[in-house]
Amino acid sequence: MIKINEVFLSAQGEGPDSGIPTVFLRLSGCNVECKWCDSKYHTEVKETLSVEDLVKRVQDVDRYQSGRVYITGGEPLVQREFVAHLVYQLTQQKYDCTIATNGTLSTPSWWRLVTWDVDMKCPSSGVTKFEDSWVSVGRKNRVKFVVADRQDLNFVLTVLPDMKRVNAPTLLVSPMIPTVGTHTQNWLQEVWNFCVQYNLRYSLQIHKVIFGAKKGV
């Protein structure tokens, strides 16, 4: 049985798939406490469903037949065995699955079945752990740096040599957006210039710009 916080249809709000209609599965539970967690409500277990029932829920929610599922949390790999079963079932139904992970837990044996969005925590997050096996998972997958200050940008520069090697994932830099205002605008521009200077992909959380902290979007 899988512990679930919410299931909803929306558009992807960040990364290379921005704007594409997607079914989101937010699972409950996490193994770290990140200062910048934007879904602290993930601790609430709204439902507990079997994998089979959850697949049916996805099909019901996916009214436009997007064929895309984004599994997030919390940390999905806290429920690793159940998520493995879920992934097998969804891929059998021809769903294109992406899983968001905080990068602190090891890559599962079935990692090649899905696309991964791996969050490499920067110093401002308060989380220092990272599982090195995520560094060599290929360009199909993405490693994201959420940056809140210049110390975080310097951290990105220190790890770039290890990240930019053969079979390395695509690298994304995402500016932290606490609010939309003058200070945030300046920070968005600074991160933009940083990405241009170091040939990195800029990833704006457009759902936050549009909806703020609203849930279910």
C-alpha cells in the first residue's frame, strides 16, 4: 500500500518539460528536512491505496490522456518497494514516468525505467548529504540545484567538474522564489546571467510565479 498526499492533473511547472500536461502523484514521507521544502504538507497521509487502485486513479485523473506521470513528495524512495511496483504497472500502461528525488538515497535497481529529477542540495538548504551514484545516470536524467544566494552559486561551481563528465545528467539551476517582488526579480536575473556564463540550463518554477504557494497546481 502506498501513502499518498495528493493526486492531480496540472502542467509541469519547471525543468525541460515545463508547460506539458501531467498527472502528479505526491507521496507522503521524507528522510530529510530541507529548509526550502515547498511541500511540507507532504507529511499528511490523505489516502493509502494499493498500486492497482493508484494506477486506476491516475487513469481517471488523466482525462486528456497526457500519458505523463510525475511522482514526487516528500521523497518517493522512502516507499521504494511500492514505488517500484507502481512504476512497473504505469510503464505497462504506456505512461512516461518521471520521479523527483532529493538525491540522498541510492539509485534503485530499476532506475532506467523512468526519468529522474535529482535535487542536489545547496548549502542554504541545510542538507549536506548526496548519493554519488546519481552523478552517472545519463543525460536522460536531470540534476537540479535550487539556489538561494551567492554561496549556493559558488557551491554549484565547485561540483561542476564532477558533474560534467561522460554519462553525466543534464544540469539545471533553479532560483529560489519565496515571493514575487523587486528583490526576487534581481535574483532571477543574477541566476540567469550565471547560467549563461557557465553554460547551464536555467529552470524557473513558473507555477510559483503564477500561483504562489497554492497546492494542487
